[in-house]
Amino acid sequence: MSKKNDLGRRKRQHEFDVQREKQEKLKREQKLQAKKSKMKVDSKDKKKKKKGMNFQVGKKKLKTKMTALTKAKAAQAMEVDK
């Protein structure tokens, strides 16, 4: 009987192939899982920078309520200038 047709040999070879395929599948799944978890961690850790927010162009208008005392002082200062 030839080695190729030996039943025990074919059975062992088949089991070996099945085991190897399982290991390869497990490795692929672990790599994919690691890649997904890495992407999740990176996206949370890094904060996006706001571009163009460093410099202010122009002035902001402030709305302030003047008290009676400050209105009187302002009126008095205007009279001195005239």
C-alpha cells in the first residue's frame, strides 16, 4: 500500500490541517480585535484641535449697564471737555 492511500496517515494529515486552519482563524480574529480596540482607544484619547481659533480679529462689543453714579461722572467729564 502506498503512503498516499494509508488511512491513518490521511486522518492525521486532515486533523493537522483542521488544527492549523483553526489557529490561523484565531490569529486573524485576535489581530482584528486588537486593531478595533486600538482604533477605539486612539479616537477617545486624541482631542481635535480647533483650527483658526488662536487669534481674535476685531473687537467684541461689550454691553454694560451704567449705574447712576457712572452716568453722572461721564456727564461731568463731557462737560469739562466742552
